[in-house]
Amino acid sequence: MVDEIDVRYLKKIREKATTEVSGPYKPGALLDHPKTITRRSLFWVSWLAFWGLVSMWSFAVVRYLVPRVSYEPSSLFKAGKPADYAMGSVTLIGARKVWIVREEKGIYALIAVCTHLSCQPLWLEQEQIFKCPCHGGQFYKNGVNFAGPPPRPLDRALVTLADDGRLLVDKSQIVGLESILPV
């Protein structure tokens, strides 16, 4: 009985194998399918990715080894002779961000950086005040704040006379409001 079932089963399998396959399959269609990734292309993609990572790592190491130097101008500089500044004048030295103020008492240097958010105040000649364009902070000619959000007066830099008779301004040394170079 078991042999009869096996024989019938085998006959059915042979019939199915000899009949044509119906459906979307067409002979030769397997040769026309789009290429998929092969082992060779996977190898080359992996190899390129490896060398890309090595080059990025090398660039990062070289970038780390090269020092990041800030080439800022020196905080100590000469600002001309006292005779170059007229009585009552306020002169901006833009490259150094310093206002040179000459009054009857003498000469002093105000650092042209607002004490609120580090904007550069503008000198308004008609009003005789410094006004910060960012948030409206206002300072008197001597640097004392009187309006707006700045919490303190403008910083004063140390001013001395150099051996050659020119003004020597040192922005690294902040002095008080009473510091004036008599000229």
C-alpha cells in the first residue's frame, strides 16, 4: 500500500515537471535581471571606505599637531605725539579699537569696546557722548556710563610717553578713571 502511494506521488511530480510553467516567468529572464552587488564590488567599496577613514583620521591628526595661533596685534602700541591731538578731540584708532581723548587735564585712552556686549561705541560729536549702536548704552566723554544696559564705564588703557616723545598705549593694563597723562 505504501508503494502505491509513493508511485502515485512520483507520477504527479513527473507530470508537473513536464508541463509548462505558467505565470510571469519567461525563458531567459534570469539573465536579464538587474545586476546586484557582487563580492568583488563589495570588496572594492570596503577597501575605499577603509582608506577614506584612514585619510580622515590622518587629516585630523595633522590638524591637531598644527598650532592654532591667533595673530592679533600687540596690546602695546605707539599712538603718535601729543601735539597730533587737538584740545577737546576724540580720535578713534580703528585698527587698535582705542579712543584717544585729549582734554585740558591731559590725554587718556578709552578702549572702544562697550562693557555690555562688546560692541564698538560711536562718538557723537554734537552730543559729546559715546553711544553703543547695539543696545543704546551711552557714555560721557570720560567713559562713565549714564544710560542703557552697560554695567560699568568704558575701560581705560594705560597711556605713557615713550622715549621718542610719542604716546605709548598699553591695552593690557586697565587703569582707573583718574588716570590721565598730563601733557
